[in-house]
Amino acid sequence: MTLRQHASVPLADPQFPPAFTGHPVAAGHDPFGAAVQAAMTGTHGAGDLFWSCDTDRAAAAIVLEPDVALSQAAQMLPLLMVAIADALGGIGPPNLALTFRWPGTILANGAVIGGVRLHACGARDPASIRERLVAGFALTIAASRNGPAEPGHDLAATALMEEGCGEMDRTLIIEAVARHFLSWIDDWTHDGFGSAHQSWTARTDARGEPVEIVLGDTIHRGTMIGLDESGGALLTIGEHTMLLPLTDAVTGADA
């Protein structure tokens, strides 16, 4: 299957579980930005899912209305990551190795394939209950997204088609991620963060290795220990241990 054929085949709109209402966003526009705007203006609420009509990437964003403090609601970020891994693991080839880099980067066979983001509408106070959150993801499907280089030239980035996922398309991926994310939200609601924490930790690509984490204008360098019980990153810097709270990775009005 060539990239041209992949892009030219008309795709059906994704179909979602009843808990989600889909809203297409024109190709070339950011569904995450559209969802944030809709959430902040109050025109859309819990379960509204904005998805991109692009065919060279799978991108979508979901409006959530948590009833817990942001320090806990921020766990939607790793929840979405493990949902993506489960979704691609179910529809992708057996040799597709998916790993995570804190806070929101997703890698396929060691190269960046995409990532997730979380936006809190309003102040980013960890103790506050935000009226709405937006959780979004974007995954590269076609190599053209990486620029003019030939497939495999840029070792830091890749595309699903380069990793043997030629049967995947935007609709299939977005549908699968939505189903798995809903399942993980249900698990999180009833049983807490434990299972997602374990699943995320099993896929980390840098445990025990030096890392460089950029949060806003600050660069943190240290050795990755793992996640704390809330999903924050634990780093050793010299003889000291530093916690980077998961809420630091959430964008918002004061971020």
C-alpha cells in the first residue's frame, strides 16, 4: 500500500460508544484546540469528542467533566496513554513495541510516534475541581508528516506505516482509542489509578536512565526512577530525589 493510495481512499467517519458524541474537525486544523475552545466557552461538555479529518495522522480530543481535584483528574493523561497502547496493540502487528516517555510522549520501536495532552479550563490549582478538562492525542500515520526525509531517516521520529501498520487508518485508530479510553476511565472510576499506573510503568522507556524533561520554561535533568502513586515523575538528581507532579504537565489559564 503506497502513501498516495492510503491518503486517497475515502474513509468513513469514526463511530463511537454512546458515551461520546463525535464532532469532525477539518483537515489541517487542531481538534485539541477546537475542543479546548468549546469547553472554555461552555458550548460543549462531557463526552464531546473532536476528531481530525486528516488521513496522515489520527488525532482527537475529548471534553471531560471531572468531579475530583485536578491532582487526581490529571491522571487522565497517563490513562489516555495506556488506552492508546492497548488500542494499537489490539489492531497493530505483534512486533509493534510501544513505550512511554513522561509526561505524554508515545514511542513506537524506540522512535516518537505521537503524544497526549491535557488542558484544565481555568486555574491550574492541584486542589481545585475543574469544571472541564480536555484530553487529546495525535499519532503520526503517514511518513509525510515527518517532512521530506525518506522513511527511517529521522531516528527520533517515525510513522505507523513505517512500523508495519499499513492496515491501520485514521478511523480505525480513533475508534479503538475511544473504546479503550472509556474502558480505562470506568476502571479508574471504580478501582482508582493502580492498574493504569502499573500498565504505564511497564511501558516506560527510560526507567533508571538519564532523562531531560521540559515543563514550560524549565528543563529538569536527572535519572528516571518511575512514577509516584499519583502519576508524577520521580527523578534522582545527584543525591536527591525530585518529584515532578503530574499537574505540572497540564496546560491551563495560568500555565
